[in-house]
Amino acid sequence: MLKELTSLSGISSYENDVLDYIYSTVKDHCDRIEHDSTDNLYCFKKGRKTGKTVMFTAHTDEVGFLVSGITDEGYLKFSSIGIDSRILLGLRVFVGKNRTPGVIGIKAVHLTTADERKKAVEEKNMYIDIGASSKEEAEKLTEKGDFIVFDSDYTEFGDGKVKAKALDDRVGCATLIKLIKEANFEYDTWCVFTVQEEVGLRGGRIAAKRILPDLFIALEATTCSYIPDMEKGKNVTNLGGGVALSYMDGGFMADRKLVGALIERAKERNILCQLKSYASGGNEVRAAQTVGRGVIAAALSVPCRYLHSPLTVMDKKDYEAMYLLAKEVAENLSALEVL
Amino acid sequence: MELLKKLTDAFGVSGSECDIAELIKGELEGLGEISVSPLGNVSLHIPGNGKKILFAAHMDEIGVMARFIDDNGFVYISAVGGLSAHTALNSRIRFENGVCGVLSAGEKKEIKDLKITDMFVDIGAKNKAEAESMISLGMCGKFESNFEISGNTIISRVLDNRAGCFALIKAAKELEKCDADIYFVFTSQEEIGLRGAATAAYDICPDYAIAVDITDTGDTPDCEKMAVKLGDGPCIKIMDKGIVTNHLVRDIIETAAKEENIPYQLEILTAGSTDASMLQFSCGGIKTGAISIPLRYIHTSSEMGNLVDLQNTVKLICAICKKLCNFEKTIDNCRKI
């Protein structure tokens, strides 16, 4: 399932392929399904008890690019969303619904000066070559505003490691689908696949306002920089260290009691779990916890190396741990004594 | 001043407000209906049949959070709220469980190169294991310093915004019986993005909201120009980064001050914002303003305030409530919007 999910194209607001796939996967497993004008997909699971409403989210969008212009020579200019331009040169991409292959280029090494080679190339000086030899030819294949995604296969390597694009947040989507199919929900629960997280938590904010839950859990991918030359303590998480929790990140202060209780529960059930060692990044908890009277909220995250690149790397152990802890929340929330 | 001292001593780093919230709840006992929201806002409701008004003072404070313990037992931190590295340097940090340490940056860095994320708290542990037995990751720490009062000058940590909390509590105690439907809300998580305030008005939907917070002054050597002085009275906010005060609310506050002969100043703040910024967007929009208590040396362990300003803030809050009691009559004195 993760392989299929990561192979789909779904940059922010172009998420229909992902949403359609998820819909067809979960539609026979939900008590009710709703949509809203932004295309958030709401899957309702009736609980054993009533009185509280729980909400889980996973966002369907991924980082990518838009075609911002076509040059007279038939090259595409592009704008990126949430990507470090230093990683782009030489990458393969797919353009638009027809998945027109393209490569990101600049002038060849032969034509550069020694000084130029020392500097990172800015995005505005790169282009995408889709094999067209004129503007007219390129316009037959694409148009301004078309979306562009990374061309990157799902590969398993090492000891349980996975390499793919868009693990952020298809790993959350996969977890939530599995939860819908397998968990025996304690309380009435909305499992929401949210849109446009990468461009400002837009779907999540709207969804949380619609549901006004008592408890909110975001299922997310988070950064992991346990790499050479990284100062100890700034790596945020460790790959294979288990599902990551945090009291605070760049955008939220999680409910302390909830995070504490989740860590305790993980220990009791022998679920691998780690605390983030550096406050960075942000996710839908930020938007969701200030709706209504305020919401008790936290995030469960799978550590991913090289986040927001075509080659995100995760450990299946962490994915499994996130699923198990999310299932604990879904099935035995009252035992956490946080509501 | 015993109450102000207790309030400034209490622990209440954003998101870890249990201690300060309990203290405030205790003080409010018997004054009305008390409730606590999911994000930790403490509300006091004094019911009435007239206009509905909400006063908000944030009870949280800036601090640090333990994020990483190295092999030698030094505790690296994240900032909780707007800390500047050079004012935080060498401060005493007291963690929530009472463990105390010193915030250091080592000896080799120039002060201009300091970053909070490079700084560590030395809690006197011999190694990682000992440190881990003393505190746990994710635990927050507050800046420690003494409460001093001499004449009318108060020097203390976290007058931002325990001074505002003090004013609301005192006002709630001194308030004369009136018709207005009054809410005093002590909000959480202001210092990390006005989070408590974002939810404070949701199920109240007041006619007016007034944040009670602190502001900077322009009366010390070499400071930013600002027409606010310590000791010249509470400020009526006109504008800051997050709000242009509603004119009707401004007029209500200003006429209340004039009628009761309370000295006041007008505040235009070029940096920073308060709970008012969030309150104005709640419930489809609320007419919102703010009262600010002048402070020097904000966000340091030695904030300086003035006792008379504080007493006048209490009077001003009571005067506003009194004015709303008889609102239909007094509105004519206010500029119509």
C-alpha cells in the first residue's frame, strides 16, 4: 500500500489521484464518508462509546513544483513549494497528468567558470527539459500552472529501510487507512485525509473547525538528521528509534499530559518511541489545537531522512510503531486519562 | 503586595501553566463561576444581564525546554517564547520539578554570535545518567530572580504578565455589584503565539474584549522613541503589530478613566502584540481593545514596574465595568462608530 501511495502524484491542491485511491480503499470500511469544498476526505468510524469525538489526520499532498513559464526554446521554468533548490540539479521529474518525463538542467560543466561551480545554483536559473525543441512543441505537452512531481521509485533497501518520494505524508495516509480497516474504535472518530498541508496547514485547519474534536492526533513524517557532521542533539530524531513524539516543535506546544501518557503507553506495550531532540518544523497540530474552545492535541511522526526531497528514507520499524501507538489511542483512549 | 509576589514566584512557562493556574483559581474562589478550557485558560464568570465584556490577561511566561542531554550531563534547550540569548545568558533556570541550574554558552563565543540552541543549562550533574535522574527531556524551566519593591518601584521576573493577572484578580475582588456580564480570562500560551486567546472567546462571544497586558516604555537612556513613561498611568492601546483598537472600545476605556480621574497614557507600540490580536477575530469579530501596564526591561529577569500604575490599572478595569452597567445612558458620551 505504501508503495502505491508514494507512486501517486499529489502536490498541494492537485491531490485527486491520492484522494481517489484512498476513497476506493476505505469506502467499504467506514460508517460514513464526507467531503468539503477543499476536497478534504472525512471518514467516520462509529465508536463503542459516545460522548467524545476523536480526530486523526494525515495529509495527502506532497512537495513539488508548478510550471511557471515556457521559454521560446521549449524549456519549462518552474516554482517549487517547500524544496531546497540545491538538491534539484540533474533530477528526473514528471510533468502534468500525462506524466511527461523531464530533467532539471543548467548549462554544462564545460561552459561554467570555476567561480560559478563553487556556488549553489538558484532555482530561477534552472529549467526543465521535456525534450521539446520549441515553445509550440512544449505547449502541446504542458501548460502554465501544470504540476510537476519527482520521478522516484519506491525501493526497499538495507535492514527494513524504504526509499521513496512523498513519504511525507503518505506514510501517515497508509497508517490512517490501516487504522480505518483494522482498529476497534473506542469513541466516535473522524479519520480525515487533509489537503494542502505543505502550503500552510489549510485543509487541516478547515477540517478541525468542521469537526471540533475533543482530541486531535496528526499522523506525520518528521525530519531526521542523524547524518555525518550533524551536531549531536540537533538530529531531531533517529531512524529506527521508533515513532517520534514532541512536546514542542516550530509551530505547536502539544498537550503535555497527552504526550506524557502516550510515552508511558508506548513503554507499557513495548512500542518503540522517541522524543524529538530539537524543536523544528510544524504540522497540523498547530492549526487544529486553537479551533473552537481549544483542542487537546499531539502529533505522532515517522522520522524521515532527506525530507522534502525525491529520496526520503524511513525505517519500517518506525512506521509499524506509529501504527501501533495510533491504534492504542483509537482503541483505548480513555485509559490514557487525558480527556 | 503579597499577591503580586506569589504570582511572580509561580511557575507558568507556556504550555506548563498548572502551577500558576492553580494559584489563580485559588484567588478567584467564591467570586463567580470558574472554569478551565482544554488549552488551560482559567475563566471567571460574574454573571449579569447587561453588556457582555471579556477581559483577558495571559498567565504564561517565557522559559526554556530541555531538548537534549549530552554525555557530560549538560542540558541543551529550546526557547519557549521570545528569548534573546544575551539577556538570558548566565541566568538561573529553575525546572518545573524544582531542579535549579545556570544557563551558559561556554566561554569561547562572542556575545553577538550566541544562539539559544547552542546554550545549555548546567544543573551540576556529573554525567548524562545523573542529569537524567534529575530532569526529563521536554521539561520546562523558568528564569529565576527575586521580587523587590522599594517605594513605588517593583523589580521582578515575569511582571509580563503577572502584573496583568494581578490587576484582573484585584479588580474581580474589588468590583462593585453591577449589571454587566463579566468574564475575566487568564489565558495560556500567549508567549508562543497567542494560542490560549485564540480560543478564549469562542463560547462566550462577548460584546467587547479587552486584553490586559504590559508594554514597553520610552523613558530610559538610548531606547526606542515611545510616548509611554513608567509611573504615568496605565496605557490605552491605540495600535500595535496585531491590532488597531476599536474606536468604541477605546472611547469606553478613555471616558471611564476620565470620569474616575484615573491617569492614563495612549500607547502606540511598533513591535509586539497581545491577546487582543486574536480576540478581535473570534466569534465573527469582536470589538476589541487593550490596557497595557508600562514596564521597563521586558523579557528579562529584572522587569521594572510601578506600583501606582498597577493600582490605577485595577481602578480602570473596575471603572470600565461600572461604565458598562449603565451603558445605554453613557454611550452618548462616546463617539458613535
